[in-house]
Amino acid sequence: MYNNSSKKPQKGAGKNKFYQRRKICRFCVDKDLDIDYKNPKALRLFITERGKIIPRRITGTCAKHQRELTVAIKQSRMIALLPFVGKPMY
């Protein structure tokens, strides 16, 4: 049996610590940027090619602007400026 005092390296001993820079909300930084449902080019940056809304942990937007983005994307889908689903793969 193994003893706890053995000198074997433990898994995840801190060799490769991963540090990622904190993402900032581009709408908070630049007050001139507007979230508008009539601008599908700007909203397309926040949806995947399959049509899903990208979460804020990936885009870095704050909670307030992510809620506005979600509403704008849904409004834009309802008037057919953005697709509900992406292009078919076949």
C-alpha cells in the first residue's frame, strides 16, 4: 500500500498555471456603441454559426448589457433580420 509521505508528484501540482486576462464589456468601455435590434451585423458577433447566443462568460459583456443583447437578438429574429438557426450543414 502507498504511504502518504511518498515523494511521488501529485496530479495538478501547479506546474502549468493558466492565467487568463479578465474580459471587459465593450459596451461599458465605449459608450457610443448601441445595442439595436435593427443592426444585425453588430448582433451577429454575439451568436454562433448555429444561431445560439454566446454566453457572457465567453464574450465578456456585463450582465446588464448581456440582457439587452439577448432581447435585441430575439427581437431581430422575430422580424427576420437574424435567423433562428444557422445554415444547414448538408
